[in-house]
Amino acid sequence: MPTQQSRSTAVTVLDTPTSTAKPAYMSDAEWRARLELAACYRVFHHLGWVEMIFNHITVRVPGEEGHLLINPFGLMYDEVTASNLVKIDLDGNVLSDSDWPVNEAGLLIHSVIHAGRPDAHCIMHTHTTAGTGVACLRGGLDPDNFYSAQLHDMVAYHDFEGITVDPEEKPRLVADLGDRDLMILRNHGLLAVGPTVPAAFAALWTLQRACEIQLAAQQSGQPLIPVSREAAVRSTKESFQMGDRTEAGRTLFDALRRRIDRAAPDYAV
């Protein structure tokens, strides 16, 4: 770990869309991961996927086994920047200079899933009104809309055990998620994992839209038109399994990042 003295103001310019400079002591790979994650926090703020200073998105630090980046606990999402993201290990030890702590619940949820799912480069957790609303329904996600039909057999469930700060819950979180990339935390919220930030975002965005449409349709009091299993299987294959999975959501996320580059370029400092 660099000493305080080595953390000078010297910078190295990276070839990034925002032409941002990085601290000299930091690897190019870590700085790019920080830029992408900070942009993602700003995207969530733009979409309204915020819960004051709570909730969390994490990514692995490339080339550093067991090291993660997470938001500083106490900052709003529109205050998160590449440089103030906190680097931690899977035990919650802070590995970077920071004036801010780490959310205890975020550490528990994200650290155990990163440890148990080597393919999970990125993990996202939200408490949106629609997502938490569906999480409170006994039947969970209804498969009968355009978005939920694209998630056939992709969504796991985890029963509510409290505010997710008890270490004894860790093995059940990983076991319930299994090899799926989406999980509804009952009575709580939504969770997505992915091999890239864009892939996790695309999955979470689809689940969020499915929840919004489900609640809107249910408000009508009218019977829902069922989607056949065959149609759902086909929709999921067409939506998520075409091309290289690691590029899932890339075009969508890059478009949103360009919007953030224009509207809030200060994320990249």
C-alpha cells in the first residue's frame, strides 16, 4: 500500500473519453475502473435509483485479488467521484485514503457475493419504490410483461432476515443467488451481478422496468394477459444470450455515460 508521502499530486493522463488525469501511484486499470464506477453512480442518480446516502455498487479492482471499490458512506450518489471511491478488501479493511466509512450492510452483501461468485465483477443493489414494492409481494415478479418475459429463470429470491448486517446471513445470500445474475431480496430490494458494469446495469435496468410495469398493470385491477413459457424462453434468449455476454449492455451504458460526461463531468476527478 503506498505511503502517504508517495500519494503526491503528480498525475498521469489516461486516454479516456473524459481525458482525465490519474494519481501517479495508481494503476491505469484501477483508475479506469474508478471512472466507470463513478459514472455509474451518477447514472443511478440521473435515473432516480437513489436512497439518500444508502445502497451501493461495487466493482473488483482489476489485477488485485480480493480488492473492491465502493462508495463512501455519507455521500450522495451525485457526490461520488473516481478519486473518493473507497478501496477495501473482502474483510472490509480500507486500503485507500478516505475520510469516509463504508456502509456495513453494503460490505456484508457485496463482499460475500464477490467472494462466492468469481464471475461477479460488478454488484448493484437498489431500494427503488417499484423494486421494493415487488419484493414485498408474495408472488414476487410476475412473468407477464415485456421486460419480465426477458428474465425467464434469471431471478433468484432471498428471504428477509433483517437489515443485512448479521454475518450468519452470508452463506444464505450466496446459496440463494446461486449462478443467477439477479436476485429479489424479499421485503427489501433488488440485486444484480455481472461480469462488467454494463452487463450488471442492463440486467438491473430490465428488472427495474419489469417491476414498474407490473405495479402499473396491477393498479388497473384488470386481469393480466399471460405470457407463455415458450415466449418467455425465446424473449430471454433474444435479449441476453446473443453475442459476447461481457458486452451485454455496453451500448446502453456508454450512451448514458456520454450523458453524464456532458451533464456532470466532475465525476471523473
